[in-house]
Amino acid sequence: MIAARADKLGAVFAERAPQHDLEGSFPFENFDDLKESGYLKLTVPAAFGGEEASVYEMVLAQERLARGDGSTALAVGWHIGQILQLRLSGAWPEPLFERLCRDVVAEGTVINELASEPATGSPSRGGRPETTARRVSGGWRITGRKTFSTLSPILKQFVVTAGIEHSEKVGAFLVRSGPGVKVEETWNTMGMRATGSHDVILEDVFVPDTEVIRGPDYEKPEFPVPTEGILLHIPACYMGIAYAARNFAIDFARHHQPNSLTVPIAELPNVQRQIAHIEADLLTARSYLYQTADRWDKEAENRAALKPELGLAKYVVTNAAVRIVDQAMRIVGGLSLSRKLPLERMYRDVRAGLHNPPMDDVVLTNLAKRALSEAEEKGNQEP
Ligand SMILES: Cc1cc2nc3c(=O)[nH]c(=O)nc-3n(C[C@H](O)[C@H](O)[C@H](O)COP(=O)(O)OP(=O)(O)OC[C@H]3O[C@@H](n4cnc5c(N)ncnc54)[C@H](O)[C@@H]3O)c2cc1C
């Protein structure tokens, strides 16, 4: 049911994608359809009216949606990923989370975390936000600018990170749209143009104490509940884009027959070799993605140890996806450059995966560190 719904939505979104990509416009109508179909409540707990999807199910849905439109899939991925993260971590006070979930189910509310800023670069690197939180009576006043704010055209509430004034700490606050919250339409990129990832400007925005997610007294638990599995919505999206490019190229090769040939180009050994390269990348990356999602769901006690595997899944998939779309364009040839075909959009969209977390160097460092520490442990055990 989850896969079939995503296929259906993806097919509709594929029709609308070229126009939104051209204009850099936000696909409001896609989000109406996502709401109507129940997709927005995919990861909401069943107790609050949702479908309580697992990570594997989320990956399944996201990959299929992205075959139709990468931008919409990535944008809604932050939303369903964040809900799943909150479901696993219990990081929000229960009444606040319940209210959010009920709003998602009843009204199609979407949520995202806005953590990136011009000065910090990727928040995954740990830089302190320039956005500040100032203590006032009954709550906090937040001022700053967030970049890469995906979903900004429809966000009525979102989490922002902010440096807490007169403290070393970085807090997190639930901000609701209203006085002091402004979207500046800055998003004009080569890829993922319909994600609405504009700048969000906060000018002395009031957040009551009841909507503080992490305040000055927050201490990171020694053994936090692992939630990194939710990040698999990112590679799922790029896998979907690559899968669509592969399907397009194969279909094209089966029908394209220049008049110098007596058979379609799919019959040519050089084209079959190119298809084989795609298949090798696709099968390896997809298998590893789904295997990792499945392990995450099933090995609940082992989740903390799966972090390097999760990073590897993102690394393997996003890099394979870039190669697959490139190879698909080589098969199609000069026509692949045409804006009348979807490949050039996929080529631009798929590159964005390289700049979503975790970054390649971090993944590789984590793998190397684990290998070295395992070797050291083994060495210490030897007589
Ligand atoms: C389509 C899209 C949607 C996004 N949506 C959101 C969103 O909804 N919310 C959000 O908060 N963010 C979002 N982001 C932002 C994203 O999480 C990153 O913050 C952003 O892409 C900048 O990352 P960066 O690695 O290029 O930046 P930087 O950290 O500035 O890195 C620039 C370069 O320096 C290198 N570098 C930087 N620091 C180090 C270091 N310590 N060690 C080694 N190398 C380093 C990087 O590898 C890179 O090559 C989105 C990004 C994209 C592309």
C-alpha cells in the first residue's frame, strides 16, 4: 500500500516537475495531494492517528516518490524524517509532540529543522549558530537568518537552532510563523529548484518556555536514543532519481533507431555495456540501502553501532546515483541535454545529494576510525 501510493503520487508529480523546475516555484499542489493521500502522516505514531512507518517503509516510499520528482521527495523527506526522529527520541515534551502529530493528521501541517546558516556552513560540522536566543519573561526572543530552509513556503512551524545568549550552549526552539518571521526568496540553484529552500529571517521572535526544545539546562544524555536511521530518507531520494534516469535511458535505447542502424541502439554492445554499468551501480547501491534500513529496523539493540553503515549507505547511494544519471545521459546522447526530456533535470537534482549530511569525508573518516579501533582492540587482546 505504501509503495503503490508513492508510485501513484510520483507519476502525477512527474508531470508537474518540469514547470516547477523551470520557474523555481514551490509545488503547493503536490503537498495538497500528499496531504489528501495520507502521505504526510506516514511516520506519525498510530496512537496519534498516523501510519507509524518504519525506516524501511519510509525508504520504500521516498525512493518511489523521487522517481517522479526529486524536489518534492527531498522536501517531504525532511518532514517525515523529522517526525520519525521525534517518535524515536521522545525529544519533545509529549503534549507538544502530540499536538504536532494531530495537526499533521488533521491539517497537513509540515515540519522541518532549520539549522544551516551562512557562517556555520553545514550544521553537521558543529559550528555555533549566529542566530541568538535572548531570555525574556516567559520565554525567549530569537533573532537570526537561516539558509537552505527547505519547505519554507508552507512551514507554519519549524525548529531553529540558536546560540543562547551569555552561554556556550546551543539551544533549539519551536518557532511558529507570525510576527517577526519572514521568508526571503533566495533559493535559485541549479538543482532541487522546487524545494523552496529559501532564507528564513527571524526578528525578535517570541518563543514561550513551553516550546523550548533544548534550553540552557539541557544536557546531552550519555547514551542518547539512536535516531540516525531517519537520515536514510536522503539516499532514498537520490536513489529514486537515479532509478528514474535508468528507466528512461533503457526505454529510450529500446526504441531509438537512427536510420544508420537496422536495430534499436539497445542491441548494440557498447550501449549494453553502458546499461550494465548502470545496473552494477544500481543493484549494489539499492541493495545496501534497503539492507541497512532493514537492519536498522530489526536490530534495535545494535542501532548505535550501525552509524558507520548508515553513513556508508548515504555515501554509496549518492555517489552511485550521480554516476547512474551521468551514464543514462551518455546512452541517450545529445538529446539528453534537451529540456524537453527529464534527464538534464535529474542530472542537476542528483548532485545536491553530495551536499546533504553526512558529508563524504565524515563517512569515510568514521569507517577508517572504526577499522583502526577494532584492529587496536584485537591487537591488545593478543597474548
Ligand atoms: C537541497 C538542499 C536542501 C537542504 N535543506 C536543508 C534544511 O532543510 N535544513 C537545513 O538546516 N539545512 C539544509 N540544507 C543544508 C545542508 O545541510 C548544508 O548545510 C549545506 O548544503 C552546506 O553544506 P556544505 O558542506 O556545502 O557547507 P560547508 O560546511 O560550508 O562546507 C563547504 C566545503 O568545506 C568542506 N568543509 C567544511 N567544514 C569542514 C570540516 N570541518 N572538515 C572537512 N571539510 C570541511 C566541505 O566538505 C565542503 O567541501 C540543504 C542543502 C541542500 C543542498
